[in-house]
Amino acid sequence: MKTLDRMEQWIAAWFKTLAAPVAGRANPPALLEIRRGILREVKSRIQARGEGRFVLPYNHIEVRIAAGDPERFELYEAAFIEEASLEREIPEMLADSECLPKGLTVDVSLVSSLPTEAPFTVRLQRHRRPRAPVLRPCLELVVVAGRAGQPRYLFSADHERINLGRLQEVVSESGGLLRQNDVAFDECESTVARQHAYIRFDARTGCYRLCDDLSGDRGTRLIRQGRVVVAPRASSRGIQIRSGDEIHLGQARLRVEVLSPTD
């Protein structure tokens, strides 16, 4: 209870400083009671944390004060928003009592009316902090077996899907373009299907995944430290790939290098 008693003492001490007029006007008792009521409403939401410690489990406080006529609006604006700002007082009260939540924001505004007859409302919320964006690494694929268009392929972080297969352009029997392979093995690599596999980035885990596409009986495999991992047939779930892994597409092979965003 020491924390709550200390907060009540803070409120009482602060009111002594409000004896001077605000913006050339004396503070009427009703105005002082509104301020006291708002501070005590915040105080009432503090919860015991154990071992004599207390915490305010919210990081956003929204205060709405009814000011129904222009004269009252001017007085309230000076009293609550400008010179003796509640947006400053509330964090000071909580900090003095060691209950100030990290990242607290306070929003105080005047409105013409409120749904109830109360002169003010206080709403406390817990806002989740946005997650830091996942920094997508670049990906390098090095051809270690089989003939391809180039010996190594480097893909930037904005490459959504990397198609692996035989021939650069895959067309249907009628001549329509089915897809383009980003890693294209030569026509002579008959163990590689035209639409063999693809690699996608999983933003949830921050990892690249190898997925079998239309490899048929050839399958899509990963060799990791001598262990064989088979990609699920025609599944978008795939298997996670790491630096040093070797992708086997039939008899063709690619070595994987995952490059950090700072490389």
C-alpha cells in the first residue's frame, strides 16, 4: 500500500500548486475536482505485482473531458491541456510512484458531450508494440553438379519465389508459357524435371524453404551433414534450408549459401 499512499500524497501536493490562477482565471472547485477525479481514476487501475510492488498494466491512457460551451472549452483547454497539462501530470504521478509503464502514451482531448452525464471519461488500453520487420537474407545457389545457364545464382531479398528446373522457359504443348525457371539446367539434364522445385521465403520463421513442385518420380532431396531429407511431394510446406545444404534435383546438385542482410 505504500505506493498507493505515495500516489495520494503526490495528488494532494500537486493540488497545492494549482492555487494560482490558470491563464488569468481562478481554478473553480469543479475544475479541481475533475482533475483530481481523473488522477484517482488512473490510480485505481494500478495492480499489485507482489513483493510490495505495483504496476499499471496499460501503455495508453485516453482522457475525454466534456466542455459543452465555448467559455468552458477555453477554460478547460488552459487548465487541462496547455499550462497544467494532464498529459504531463499523469506520467509524472506514475513515475514518482514507480508505476510508470514503458512506452506510456497519454491522449487528453475536449469533447462537446459524453455518452454519460459524467464530466470526463478515462479509458486505459494495452497496445501491442509492432513487431520489428523480418530482415530477409539474400540467397546464393552454386551449381556443383550438372550443366546450367550459369555457375552460381544470387537472389536478392525481394525475390519472392525461386523456380528450379530444366530449361529457362517452360511451355505447354500448345506453346503457352507455363513458367520461367530462375535456376535453369540445360536440356541435356534429363533427370531434372522442367518444373522440378522452388524455394520460397517464410516470413513467419525468417527462413527459406525448399518445396517439391512437379518432380514426378525424381523427387527433391536435401543433403545436410551426410543426412538425406526428402521434400514432401508437391507440398508448399517444404523443408527449411540452411547454409551448407546441398539440393539434389535428380542428378543435378546445388549448394546453398544464406547470406545475412549485412553481408
